[in-house]
Amino acid sequence: MTTGTRPTPAQMPRRRPTPAATEGPALDPRPAHRKPWERAVLASSLPGNFRFVGIALSTHADGRGFFARQPRVIGLVHDTGLHVGQVRVALAALLSRGFIRQSPADGPIDNADLILTLPPGALARARRAHQTTTNRSSADA
């Protein structure tokens, strides 16, 4: 049995990356409503400072999740009392977890317009956490 020579990587045909591989988590293109978004952030496993920045960010949004005026990083620094670096790291974590989206997507987060979004499954986890706390409080009464 004879085998031919194997092609080198340079000889292989080029493939385009799939959109799922380049975009990160699948996001709903519509903004998330503020109250469910806040519940999802609070029920997440994000560190406390990150959740604090998320809640401070949501106070600038209307009920449907739109921002009339973007708070920007410096506004969140004033709102939270955290350092600029801490706010940037928190926003980057919220962005990577799918809780916010920025426009333009490739620009710096300092000047980007932010949009509240819910990652897949976050709303269901928030509902379960809310039901658990409601059941505990009714059992204690």
C-alpha cells in the first residue's frame, strides 16, 4: 500500500471562520429590559465590584434598556467611587460575559456606546435565584 505525500498547511484551501467562532456568545440583538437585566447581573457569578458597576450602569438606562445619555467610563467612576482601571475591567468582564454590547465593537470601551443585553440562560438563572429567595422568606414567616 503506497500513500501519496500529505499536503502542507500552505497547500490547504482557506476556510472562512464561522460567525459563532468570531463573535463570542450568541446575543439577542435587542436591548434587554432594565429590571430583568439587573436581576440577571445580581444572580450572576461575577465578583462584587463587577456587579456594582453593572448596577451603576443600569441606573442610566430607561426601562427598556436604552441609554438616553451614555455614562462612559468616567461617569461610572464618579457613580461608583472605583478607580478607572477597576471600572474598565468590570466593563470588559460584562462585555465578555454577554451582559453588555458596545458600538463600535472594535473601539475602545472608554468612548463606546453601551447596550444592555442578556446572555443565553441568564434570565432563567435569575428567576431561579429569585424563586429560591422568595421560598426561603415565605418559609421563615
